[in-house]
Amino acid sequence: MSLTDKKWNHNYLDTNGVRLHYVSQGEGPLMLMLHGFPEFWYSWRHQIITFSDSYRVVASDLRGYNYSDKPQSIKAYSISELTKDIAGIITQLGYEKCILVGHDWGGALAWYFADEYPEMVNKLIVLNIPHPAKFMESLRTPQQLKKSWYIFFFQLPYLPEFLLKRNDYQGIASAFTKSTIKESAFTFEDIQAYKKAASQPGALTSAINYYRCSFRQLFKPKKAWKKIDTPTLIIWGENDIFLGKELTHGTTDYVNHLTIKYIPNCSHWVQQEQPQLVNQYIADFLG
């Protein structure tokens, strides 16, 4: 049986004015997993199974994605609203804190959440996403600006959505298949699952609105970051074509207790391309 056919435990919760869909498995301390773009809860399929033996693992569809609510306003996708969603998920599930795991956009939100709600994070795990302050620094370099071209493209109205959905959402499929190192990382069924999530009414625009809203934040006063005291693990696929490994350098300026694990010959989609190694690094960190 493929993982797309597995009978996952689906549910919904209401928080911060939106209804969020999530998948959960296991019992115990809360391990909350936040996906990136253009994904949904399913990007954590390999981790949900492994860690549900010891934790209550919850993988949410972020607002705007898959079966979660999709507010139309671009302002609804501000960092402040998204971090309130995370706080609401934790409390609505009956917890005061969690082990927070995030990849890509979910990782960016995890960084912000650990800064703003440190009392709600036992341990922080981020995959292939630098500390936001490091990312902002990198946008001053031609090397990262070239890799981040899509951020600027996503500021256009309508065209990004049109190009991603044409030819049966080939743009969504290509985001994975043309950037991965291990070709077997994504099965045909996996790609179909991502296409289906992206095809939910309003999902593409909502997902792109994360970039549109964050771009507007660039022109606001620079955020004053507190140094994170929560034990933090970064896992990084070294062959990420979107974000350079050098963005992890100097993270100790923003984190007191930091562990970094690099995975060679691995792309941006690290937890799906090398799930066993990622799971081992997470288990060691939590152990």
C-alpha cells in the first residue's frame, strides 16, 4: 500500500478566525509539523509514521493550503497572523508547548514563532530554511537574488497562478521533479497528491499570497530579533537550488544552542528525499 492510500487521521480545528485541516497520529507530547510551498501536510508522511510511536504528531495544512480555509486578502497571510495560527493550533489541541518542526515556509514560520512565543516551544527543528535575518542579509548578494527570482515573479498578478496550473499543474510537478537529486523521492502518486492539493479552489493564489505579503514587509522597519534560547536543530540538504548552504553560516548569532546536520547529494526537499537520515537526526536531537 502506498502512503497516498494509507488511512490517515484527518481532522479540523478553528483558531484565529480560520478553520485549519490537519492530520494526526500517535499519543504523547505534541510534535507539530509545518510544511512549505507548494506542499501540504503530506510532505511529512515519512516523519508522521516514525515519530507517532513516541509523540502526538500533528501535520497541519497551513492557512490557504489544501483543505484549510483560504482568506482572500493578502494581509491575511502576514507573519503575525500565521504565527497566531500556530499558537492556536497548540492550545486548541490541548497543549501549552510543542516540539516545532518546519520546512521551507513552515520553517520560516517556526523561526518567527520561536522568537515571539518561546515559552510554547520545547525544541525547534528547521529544514532547509535559514534564520530570517540571515535570509534578509542574503538578498543583498547577487548569488541568492538569482536563486530567489521566483519571489519577484510571484509579485505579478494572475500570471504565476496561470503558469503553475496550466498543462494539468505541470508547474507544481516540476517544482519537485526538476530540483530533486534522488529521482525516486517522489512517486507518481506523490506528485498527483501535490497537484490535487494545489487544485483546491483558491489554493494557488493563497499560497502565492505568502510571498506577496512578505514582500511588502521588506519595506517596513527592520525586526529586532531576540537570541533564541530554545535548543535548535537545522537539517540541510546541500544541493538546494533555491537556498545556498552558506545561509546557515553565522546562525549562532541568533541561536544559543544550535546543532546543524548537512546532508550531501540532497535537494531542498530533504525530509522526502532522505527521510531515514532526517528521521535519525531528529531522533538523535530529541533523544
